[in-house]
Amino acid sequence: MTFQTPSKRILSSLQLTAFQSSNTHNAIVTYIEDLNNSIIGVKLTDQVSVSPGVKAILDVLDKVEDVVKDTPPMDNKASRFGNPAFRMFYDKVVDLAPSLHASLPHFPEDATNELSAYFVNAWGNRERIDYGSGMELNFLCWLICLERVGVLSESDHIALVIRAFWRYIQVMRILQSTYWLEPAGSHGVWGLDDYHFLPFLFGSAQLRGHKYLRPKAIHDNEVVDELADDYMYFACIKFINSIKTASLRWHSPMLDDISAVKTWDKVNAGMIKMYKAEVLGKLPVMQHFRFGSILPYEGPPPPSETGNERTHGGHVHEGWGDCCGIPIPSVFAAAQEREEGKNIEGPGIRPVPFD
């Protein structure tokens, strides 16, 4: 295989429609479903075999966290938007990417540029200092590519979700709270909280077939606290509760609606459908996605940017600028210090009043 540096190819609804019926779209959905099915009934605290490939990924994620620690935020108290120090963090990750990939077992050196594109963009947007489900998708596609080049195998799927992916989410929470990353897009992320989607999808898979727990249990704070260490879904609800006051009904209405579903099986099936529609099927997300040799673009060529007044930063605004219009302040920027006596799920933050 001849590897190539991935590039953006979806600039309008025409390319998006072609993508949705492509082999690459099917490969992404199939991979999500495979990971999803591998962790049904599996807890985060369960013992699982960790291969050298997964162990190497965990080491890479530890190194990314070290970069955050070595790149403190700037004094930015006058702004509730993204901290400029994130750009220094991002540049350091770009510089480290080749050596990080070289540390992965059986990694082909000539694939470095292609996989680095997904890896680097999994941490946020350098210019806008924001993060959303499109960046989360980049991390998933990095895992797909690692499996394609032989670093990982199908037998790693359980460990990939409950160890590697969950570790990525934990590192992202540190980035979000350290650099006050803004939710991507004028309306916030096309997802289920301000930033993420996949932890809820995989989290609902963990709970499929549970004898006692029902989706409505997310409204019981004692249950949430008790189960947050075992299940992604409850860990995410605990995180939301720690940074936002009032009830889910007000600040997370979609999660509140989902809690009325009777079984986790139906929640999980709905999550997969929603992901295909609200992430893989949304132009504001997919116009930033990059295609290479492993995940190729197979549709019609994108429109020329020349003379197109709606073209902006490598993509076309077909309507109001959902992806890069009005910046949204970070929920973490609501505070300068931790609220006394409350366990906040991130460094130096306190709950955001929703009123």
C-alpha cells in the first residue's frame, strides 16, 4: 500500500451524500458496531488482556498528558473562551507525532504522515481552540488505521474501548478543563454533551441486558456516583452533573429524553442510528474530515474554492455557518477556582449555573 497525507474532500452536500454510501462510511460504522458489540456487559473495572499494541497506545496517551502538564494555560481571566496556550500544546503534539508512532509495535514508518493527521486532529482545532465529535471521530479513525497497518487486531477490541478509548476521554477532559476548549460549532457539538458522543454510545452497550439498571437511573445521583467507575454512561453523567447545575432536563434535554427509553438495548440501537445521522451525516462535522489511502474518498470531486464566496477555510457554507460561526464559551471558563466542598470532574473548575 502507498500511504498518503489525508486531505479534506467533503465541501458540500453532494460529496456528503456520496460519502454516506461509500466503503469508507461503511468501514467506520462497522468498526463502531464491532467495538460496541465487544463490550456488551463489560465493566471498565473488569480485567482484560492488554496486547503490546494497546499498551503502546496507552503509553502514547500518557505522553500526551505529560505535554499538557508541561504546557500550562496562559493568564486568560478576561476571557471565557479558549486559552491560547492550547496552540502551544497542539504544536508540541505535532512535533512529537513521528516519534510517538515509531514507538508502536509493527508500525510501518511510511504510514507516519497518514496516521499522524488523524492523531493530531483528535485533540481539537488549533485555530478555533475548540473540540467536538468530529475530533473524537479522528481518534476512532486513528484506531481503525492502526488495526489496518497491523499494530492492533480484532482481539484487542475490548481493551481498545475500556482501556485505550476511555483513557483518551480522560486525557480530553484534562485538555478541556485546562485550556477551556470551546464546543465545536455555533450550536455546540453535534453530540450528547458539550464535547462527546461515543462514550455514551459505548456506555449504553456496556449496560445492554443489565438485570436491574434502567436508563432512568441517571436521575439518581447516588446510583450515578456508585456506578461511575464501572460504566462510561454513568461516568459521563457524573461529569455533566459536576460542571453544570440544575437538572438534565434543562442543560441536557436529549439525555433527559433518552432516559425515558425502557431498555439499554433500545438506547444503544438508537445511539448508533443517531451517530450515523448527527455525526457522519452532518456537513458541519464531515467537511473537516480527512481522507487518505486507508480511509479513501470515493465520491465526486469537491467544488473549486475559486470565486466561491461561501468557501471558508477549506469548506463551503451552504447555509448559516454552523461549524465556525459564533464561538461558544467553554463550560469550564465559568470559574477561576474549584467550588469549596464539591468534587468537580476537572482541575480548577466549578459548576455552571443554567439560568
